[in-house]
Amino acid sequence: MKEEVFVNKTLKGTGVSSGITTGYVYLLERGKISIKKIALKEDQIEKEIWRFKTAIKKAINELNNIKQSIPDDEVRRHTFIIDAHILMLQDDFFSKEVIETLKREKINTEWALDIVVSKFLSSFEGIEDPYLKERGQDLKYIYDRLLRILVKGKTPGIETVNKKAARGIIVAHDLSPADTIQLNLNRISGFVTDVGGRTSHTSIVARALEIPAVVGVSNITSLVKNNDRIIVDGDEGIVIINPTREVQRDYIARQLKLKSLKKELLKIARLKSETRDGFKIKVGANIELLAEMDIVERYGAQGIGLYRTEYIYLSRKTLPTEAEHYHIYRKLAQNKNLEYITIRTLDIGGDKFASQIEMAKEINPAMGLRAIRLCIKEVDLFKTQLKGILRASAYGPLKILIPMVSGVEEVRKTKAIIKECMEELEQKHIDFNRDIKIGIMIEVPATCMISDILAEEVDFFSIGTNDLIQYTLAIDRGNEYVSYLYEPLHPAVLRMIKYVVDVAHNHEIEVAMCGEMAGEALYIPVLVGLGLDEISMNPYSVPRAKKIIRGIEHSYCKDIVSEIMGKESPKDAEYMLRKEMARLFPQDFMKCYDE
């Protein structure tokens, strides 16, 4: 049977790291490890436990060796994700679960490991938030490494790829963060995978290394072969197999243009975020890990608009202590280059991490006992985190952000718990900022409609557009059949945002936006026109946001908002906005207008 040869075959995935590259395929095939399921006799159990413990040690040694083998200081700064995997391997809860399953069921290590990991992964299945869902991928990487050690004695390294591939592009079913951080960037110019998402740690590493990458391309490993030429467009999420010379020339021209644009944006990164007619809007960053602070500073964010604390819980199987919270937040607070750091309290349900909390199975956990609802119910859990934040507030401008608020009673209960925490710290003569600012997320339509009442209770608002749009339009943005209805310029969404901004300013409090809408350059004139005080986004998006802000006038943006608010159709509003942005910023938006 003749092998099919593709020419100009275009595949769509998710662009997770900006840039365009062209090169030859290096197909990384590790193959799936088959698990033997063996019932044990009593006298074989201790040997299996020894095998498991030995595999854990080997896996930790492998990861430590990877860290030590990275010569580049700039790359070494991003080994924090490998540290997270080492901590997961060292977690007693995880090891005990595998050993107890092995002993109870009298089964071999591989089988017991598979049962435990499958159980843990099932807890991630009901999570709608793509960032939180991707944390399950970290557990899969640990599982895969242990399984390969148990079956083959070691995990195949990526050294062969680094030696053989000359300006190659890796194509694989998946890459772990450890794989990605070891890539020799003198030989590897990009990568493409069958699976993965924007918020996976592999994608985070790719962005940190600034290597073009597209993930979630479904079956690309079955469509390419070694030495096929491909183009990877990390901005558009496009991969082209065996492009013609004409297509190659076009993409090489785009590649040069992107490099030039990137240099220009990094020059803008440190400049003020102020419109031509003097309107100031703060541009902050959304992060999840301390090690991202270097990126935040390099790309010019004024502060942290959203520090997600979920990873503190999800990277382990025991609840973090007050001291552990404090040490993390203190490191944030001590950064003197940031004007503010907004720490969002726990925003997941109790079923997503191991604890003594007894949680009922919920049909729709996204609208169930999660975020502030869980924290008010489990006060000790909440106070542990709050005391950590309060103690760290003595060292810098920390703010507390409460998620998933739907009524004034939740806010008042939260404030009462914070007051209790303050009193307990005072009794122990522990210093903290008694005037720490407390804000709430506006991400539920009900919260918008009572924002005038809530404004009397808090110091600031932060609009979370991801959930606000989803709940307002009654659509699941992860559902491919209705995701087309996820429209930030829908009149209902814009009216809600405008109402919240007006209410906040009437009560003399600031209003920020930390959802994905804030990071889309196309929407920035709308957000400026609506009068937001702050927008917060992925750190890499900050320079481009500043470029747009500095190239427009506030008066013009208010006119744009008036015109858009008059449109009945979100599509008409978007077309009009794209056309305007193509006129104002032809280098950045001409392609958007052509679509």
C-alpha cells in the first residue's frame, strides 16, 4: 500500500507559544507502556513495595539530574515546574495510597499505581476551568515516568533528539515539562503535539523558553514522518505539512515581521500605560507560581492583578499550613518592583484535593460548593489561608480577592472571618497590614445586579469575564457545539460591565478585569472606553496591551463603546471593531480584518 504524501496539509490546534518556525520533522515516538496485571502471594508483597519505593527514588534522581544538566542560567530559572513534580513524588499521601492498594488488593506495583492515579485523575474530570483541569496532566507525567522505570528500568531521555535533529521540529503525542526544558534550542526550533492545552505546564515552559509551539493537533503523529518539512505558527495555532515554496516564503516573511514586532514590544514593556490624552489604566499580570515573577517584571506588568492560589493545594495531597501560605505570599510581597499584588483565595471545590473534608458528590460542581461557599463552610481551611495572607501583608502591598460571590451575606461573613483572623494575630503580637484592601470577583450575573449594595462592603471589584460571559449567555465555552456563542461583545455582557464600572466609580472604588477578555488586544479600546481602572492578563500580553493603550485616545474609546453598544449583533460589533483596529494598527490587526 502506497504511503500518502501530503502537500500544504493544514492542521489546526492551539497555539501556546508565540512565533513562527519552519523545519524538518523529528518524530518522537515512545510508545504506550502495557501494564501487566498480576495477583500476588503474601510473600511477594514486600518485594513489590520495595520495587515501588525504588522507582520513586529513581524518578526523583532523574528529575534532579535533568535540573543539574541544564547549563543555561536563563533556562534554569524555569525548573520550578520540575521541582513541583519532585514534590508530588515525595508526597507521603501518594505513596501510601499506592502501597495500601497494593497490600489490600494483593496486586503488583504497576496495577496498584494505575488504580490510584486513575482515581486521582477522576477528580479533575468535572473541573471546567482549563487551568485547573490541566493540573491533572502533571500527575500523568509522574505516572508515565514511574511506569517506564518499573517496566524498562529508566525513562528514555530527549538527548537523542538534541543530537540528531538539526533545526528540527519535534512532533510527539505529548511532551512533559521535563522534556521541554531539556530541548537544545540550537537544534530544535519548535514542537507540535497531539494533546495538550494552553495552561499545561509544558505550554508554560514553551512560552518561558520562547519556542513556537502548537498543541492539541489531534492525530499529527500519524500524519507526518521523519524529515517531512513543516511550518509551525504558534500565534494562529496552525501547522502546515510539506508546504510549497510559495507558502514557505510567505511564512518566512511573517516570521521576520514577528521578530521585529517582538523587539518593538519589549521596548514598550517598561513604558507607562497611558492613552494619548492622559487616561491612565493599570496593566497587571495573572500568575500562579512564584517563579513567574521574573517574566512579570521583564514584560512590564505594574502589579499582579490575579495570583491564583489553587496550585498551592493541587500540587500536593495534604492541606498547606498557615506557615506555608505565609512564606509563599511573603516572597510575592517583598518584590519592590510591583505596585500591588492581588491574591485570590481558594477557588475550587473540596473534592479537588485531599483533606479531612467530607464532600458530597455533586451533579454540577461548577455551580456547587466551591470557592467562597466552601471557605465559609470550612472556616478553619479558610482562616489558615487568610492568616498566611495577613502575615505576609506586613511586607508589601497585598490585597485579598474573594471569588464566586453571589450575595452580600457571603461578603459580610468573609469580612467577619478576616476580622477574627486579625484579632487572633494581634493576640500573638504578629504584625500585619490592618488596612489591607478586600475585593470581590464579579463573575455571576446576580453579583452585577447588586453591585451597588456590594460596593458599600468592599474596597474594589475585579470582573472575571470567563465565568461572567458563560453564566450570562448560558453556554459552556468548553462545549464545541455551543462555544461559538461565547461572545464578549454581546450587548448583555457589555451592559453588565458598564453598570459595574459606573457603580464602582459612584462609590469611589476601583474596578479591574482579570478574565481572558482583558488580555485580548482587540478589546482594549472597549475596556478603556468603559473606564476600567485596571486590566490584568498573561504576562506575555502586557507589552502589546500597552502599545494599544498608548496609541489611542480615551475620548475616541468612549465613542467606540457608544457605537458598539448600539449594535444588536455581537458579530456586527466585532466586525466594526476589527475594522477600526486594522485602520489604527495595520501591522497588528490587518489579518483580523481580512477574516
